[in-house]
Amino acid sequence: MSRKTVIGSATIFAVLALWFLLTSVTQVISPGRFPSPSDTWLAFVQITGKGYANGVLTEHILRSVMLVTLGFLVAVCTGVPLGLLMGWSRRAEALINPVFLIIRPIPPLAWIPLAILWLGLGDMAKIMVIWFAAFVPSVINAYAGVRSLDRTLIEAAQMLGTPMLTFMREILLPGASPMIFTGLRLSLQASWTTLVAAELVGAMTGLGRVLNAAQQDLYPGMILVGMIAVTLCGWLMTVALGIAERYALAWNTAAKALD
Amino acid sequence: MTRILKTDNAFLLGTIGLCSFLALWTLLSLSGLVPRLFLPSPVEVAGRFIHLLSHRFADGTLLDHLWASMLRFAGGFGLAVLIGVPLGLLMGWFRLLDDIVTPLFDAVRFIAPIAWVPFAALWFGTGIGGPIMIIFAGAFPPCLINAYRGAKFVDPRLIEAARMLGTPDLRMISEVLLPSAVPSIIAGLRISAGLGWQSLVGAELIVASTGIGYMMVQGQGNVSTTTVMSGMIGIGIIGLVIDIVLRGAETAILRRRGLAT
């Protein structure tokens, strides 16, 4: 084991021990402020068994993950083509960019009240907010991806009279895809944060709803369980996207290995 | 008409794009396809924005709310910079500290700032403290990471020269690492300010009794779409101003070092 892993695991272990010592053993930190390990475990058992805030943990997770996936897909399916178009055609860029520049500085979370006003507290409002959150990074990176294409490649294809569809499939998309995936990663993170915030503001089920209910019940154990669930789900989705990226860009790493 | 469609004049096309966007919005609103209550026309929103500058809504004018938000932002962002940058530099110099803090930091970093809301409310209340903690949670990681990276990528010759001259640790950090890391740090500050401002908006939507986010929630409760949209405009403008100020600082610093053109 390297020095780094030894010190790293020792630190994590020390922090966990300190947590146990300060809460359960000495109660320096009162149970109303931060939960002890056993409180957290009890909260976990409660939410997986009996359920909390209208559902058991898996229901909340499925709900949140489903909404994020839907909103994210809508954003990607609209944002990436728009970005590609703006990257490809100077005219489209000049036409759309000013509108985009006006909307861009508004943080995704600021759309939440408007979404609730328009669509209520249901799923549609959440999907709309996620869409706005994930749209901007998708567009910007697809756009940058097209702009980073090798000019020689484009000119060669044009000189050989490549038809438009073949050109898009064989050159535009593959060339821009590394940047597109960077955009997707940013989009996914933004989607997840925004969904949790939207659910905190108002929802029937979902992880944000768990956090909100736990905050109102002054239930620190459940707050911690909710936070851990939010963090793990967010992380797992990023990992899943990373695997998809490696699969989709396999040709690229192969090309790099040849260099 | 065909001449216009074929033009490559970016300014003209941009104006056309912007105008058609506003025209479509106005048309949707005035035609009654979408109820006026939910989609007011751009003119109405602009009117409401100007009205709110001098008239009180939810215990204050738009400027009062923006001011309250900016104070919170300054608190959270300032704390993040004051703790994050020195800690990042120290971690870049002392390996033991690096090995201890990095695993903890990596574990905490993945928590979305917004997920801290319940604990922030529980620990620091919903007035000033809670939102400041959430802004801090959003703004802290980029400060630390960029200071750390900046410190790690200092020219080794500089460090060797300083060490040969017997520079003590703290002076090494303040006079060798810090100056070399400044470009990286200021790039981090820009990211950090953006994330902090976003987190602030989220925090104020959920827990706050003043501020621009609170005003928007009240507007939503009163079904006043114009108020909500005015809030969004205010947030967008302040966010832009913060970014422009920091970008200006970035170019000024880079130019002074002869790194930018």
C-alpha cells in the first residue's frame, strides 16, 4: 500500500471514530443537531422498511432518477442538435446567439418558481426545470465541438462531394462527440442539482421531498440518509455516463493508441 | 427580403433573431393562446421591473432584495475564498496535509450544495447563516482545487532557488507559491462565484425571509408572473456583473504579467 492510501484510510477511519465519539459516547454534539451513527442507521431502516414521506427509499430514488433521465434526454435531444447547427452555420449562430446570451445568465434554479407557476408541483414542472438546466451546457459544448473540427477534414469531404447526411454521420458527429460528452456530463450534474432543489421546493415523492420532510420534522438522521442517497445517486449516474462515453468513443481511444 | 436572408451581417441577423423572439413572445401573450396571467408580454415585464425598483413587494423593493442577496453572497463567497485559497496553497506545499485532507474533501465534494439546505437551516437558521453556508458549500471546492493546482504547477526551478536561499515554509507559500498560482486561483474564483450565486438562488427559494429568491417565491404564491420574471432578470444581471468584474480582474492580472495580449 502506498503512503497515500494508508494516510487516506486512516483519516477516514479517524473521522468516523470521531463522529461516533462526539455523538453517541460523549454527546458533545447534541442529537438534535447532528445524528449519531445509530440514529442514522435507524432512519435508514425506517425509510427502507416502513417508508417515510409517502414512500420507501427505492420509490423515492426511482422517482428522482426517472425524472432526471427524462428531463436530461429532452434537453440533450434539443440542445445537441441546436449546438451542432449553431456550430455549423454562421448564420444560424448569428441569429440564435443573442437570444441565447440573454437567457444564459439566468441560473437554472431561478426557473423553479416560474415552472411551478406554469405547471404546478407535478412532474411536468420538474422536467421543464431540468430541461432548462441541462439545455445550456449541451448547446455550448456541441457548438464548441463543431468549431474544434479539423478544417482540412471538412474541406476534404466537401471536395469529394460527400452528401450531407453521410457528412453528418461520418464527420460532424464523431468529430464533435468528445466535446458533446463533456457537455453531457455538465448537463447531468446540473440536472441532478436542479431536480433536488425543485423537489425541495415542492413534491409528493422523490429524494428532495425526503430532505424537505426531514427538515420540517427536525429529524437529523433522515436528513443525513437523504443527503447520502442524493450524493450516491448523483455519483452513480455520472459513472454510468462515463461508461457510455467510453463505449461510444471507443474508436477515439483506439485512434489515440495508434498515434 | 431575399437579400436579408442571404446576408452574413452578424449584427443584422442577431437583431432579427432577438426581435423575432420578442415578437413571438408578445404574440403568444397578446393573442390569448397562453393566458396573459401566466405569460405577460415583454413590455409588461419591463414595466413591472421598473415599478419594483421603487415600490415595495414582500417587504422591500427589488433593490432591497438584491442588496440582501448580495450581502449573503459576499459573506459565503468571502468565507470560501478566505478558507479555500490558503488551504489549497498549504495542501500544495505540505504533503502530509494533502494526504489527510484530499480523501475527506473528495468525499464531501460530491454532495450537491443544495443538499446541505436542511442541515444549514437546522444549524444556522433561515436568516443569514443558513444561506451563507449553502453559498459556501457551492463556492468552496473551486477555490481550493484551483489554489492547490496552481501551487502544484509552480516552476520547480523557482522552488529550488528559494529553497537554496533558505526560505522558510510560510514565506515560501506567500512569496513563491501564491504569486505563481494567481492566474489559476483567479480562474477558480470565477467558477466559484458562478456556483455560489446559483446556490444562493436555490437557498433563498427554500429557506430565507428576504432576498431576491424570497421575492420570487412570494411572486409565485401571489400568481404574479411579472414579479417572478423581474426577479429572474435581476438575478441574471447581478450574475453577469459579478462575472464581468472577475473577468476584468483576470485579464488585468494576466496582462500585468505579460501572459495575455
